[in-house]
Amino acid sequence: MITIIDYGSGNISAIANIYERLNIHYKIATAPNELRGADKLFLPGVGAFDETMLLLINKGFKEVMDEEVLKNKVPIFGICVGMQVLGNSSDEGKLPGLGYINGVVRKFNESLIIGKPKLPHMGWNTIQEKNKTSILSGIDLEIGFYFLHSYYFDCVNISDVVATTNYGQEFASVVCNSNVYGVQFHPEKSHSNGVNLLKNFANL
């Protein structure tokens, strides 16, 4: 069963609706103790880095997440800001991230972007697979996914980059280290590709 973390941010209903249609068992956790014993964790994210971290810390989710992800090796999947907080820190805020993947979140260099408005990076974009993983099984890379962000995840280890996207510069759009997965785009807004991605995570 997939446990979707409801810490007060993210398009949880859209994710739940997809799993409902796929007939994949899930539950929505509104309290930290509901994460214990989970088969898989899903971390949605909409908003700013520090705001997200404060919600996870103040509501007691971070402590239990650390235990489940780092000690018990439960797979976790973060999307958008939920991916960014998997790293160590962000140019957007001052708080440390979860530190599950070695990397920092940086703001796009607007001088490298041709189109206007330059930020946020918004709309559909393709991805280029760098490291094979079942999380991208059956994905149409040319169709890609729907993005909405002004910051990107800069991995320290290139081996953690599963796929990249280009927006003025190449950046990591899918990352993975052991049981920790993250995507910068919004699978819940990415039609069949997004549905397949969520199914792949459920089947890990």
C-alpha cells in the first residue's frame, strides 16, 4: 500500500484519484504515526522550500520519515517541491532539507533562458534518460511531462540523475538514490505519462 503524506501541501486529491482509477491500494496519512509500517511513501509538494520543511518538522512527519526511509529503507517518491526537499538545502530558503539525496536546489540562471516569461519554467517539456530504472518503464520521453518551477535539483553525484531536461540549461528532472525517488515535474498533470509513472512507483 502507498501512503500519501498529507502535511498540508500538495495536490493530494489528484494523486489519490489516479491510484483510485488504477485500483492500487493507498491511504492518506494526516498524522506521523500513520507512516509507520508503510510499504511506500509518497511526498507531494506545492509551494516554497522552507514552508514545506517547516510543515514536515512542526507536524512531526520528518522524524518518522527519517526512521522509515533511512533506517527501514521504505521507498519514498517526492514530486516538485517534494523532490527538492529530498536534498540538503535550497537557494530559495535557509532551512536544511531532508538530506536523503546529496544535492542542493538552485535557481535557474535567467540569462541562459531565451523565451519570455523566463521564470517559472512552465508547461510541457521532454526528458532524456541518463540511467536506466524501472521508474521510467513505458514512458514516452518525447511527450515528456508538465513542469512548473523556478528552481532545480543539482545532484552532487551524477549517478543519482535518472533523467534530465533542458530549460536554458540541462537540469535533473528525475533523481534516484537507493530507495529515494524524486521528479521535478507534476505527474498528476502529465496525462498518460504521469499515470504510468505513478504505476511504476507502485510496482517497485
